[in-house]
Amino acid sequence: MFAGYYKYRERSYFLQQTADAVEEEAYALTLGVGAYGAFKPNQEGEALALALFTQRVEDLRNEQRRRQQQLDQPAEQTSPTGAPQA
């Protein structure tokens, strides 16, 4: 019951998923591919690429927080008859 309440497996899965996505963004930024391929390798282009990177990573973090909050919500309790309790 304790492990089910804290949902360690789900938390671990979602954290790993977010970490992998952030690492993928970092590689794309470093290599200048994907969403970062359109930026020129000058100071202005690098600043724009970093701004995009920051925005995308913050989006990933916000999504992780949303998933975490959903896991923190208590499950709807049911009575022994199976009907939801008010």
C-alpha cells in the first residue's frame, strides 16, 4: 500500500523521461540540428538558440511538474460496494 501511495515507479519513469528529453535538447543545441539548425553560428544566432533552448527546457520542466502534481492527487476512494464516496 505504501509503495502504491507514493507511486515510485511512475515518478521514476516520468523523471527519467524528462531527463532524457532535456539531454536530447542539449545535444541538438550543441550539434545545431533540429529546431536549432536554422540559427547562424554568430553571437546573435547563438543567443536566439539559447533562448529557444531555455524555453523548450522550461516547457519540459513544467510538464514534469504537471505530471508530478497529478501523481500527488489522492485517488478517488470507493466504498465497499464500488460506488464513489462523497
